[in-house]
Amino acid sequence: MAQKTFFLEIVCPEGIFFEGPAVMAQMLTSEGQIGVYAGHIPMTCLLEPGPFHIIKAQGRDVSAELKEGFVEILPQKLTVLTEGAQWQR
């Protein structure tokens, strides 16, 4: 069975840091740590500085360190506006 995906976009002042399909994203928000899958209820929240984990559509996990910002979650799209982002090794 194919995994459902959503479109993930991470935007910094310098431009687009990441965009593409994802199966899951996990981040720290003002409401606590949350995980987002396709079909998530719509919501907006404040992004807290910390790790941001992505499970890409191909099944490969990647992680980044994000600064503060805003998150908009829609059923088929997750948009992250952050002050800065850096890939973790």
C-alpha cells in the first residue's frame, strides 16, 4: 500500500530551504512537539527553535535544525516560515 504524502515547504529569509513530498514531519511548536501526516486538521502555530524531522516520500529520513517561526498545516500541505535552517549531519 502506498503511503499518503503531503507537500512540505520550508522557507527562510534567504529563500526556499526545502520543498517536496513528505510522509511525516515532526517539529517543536509553542503547543509542544507535534507530528504531521497527510490529512492533518488545519491549524497554525508558532515554531520553536529545535530539530525538524522529515520522512520523505522515498522513505529516507532527514533532519534539520530550525530557528523560530510560523507553521501552517493544511490537509495536503505544510508550510514552515522560519528565521533560519541548517541540515543536521
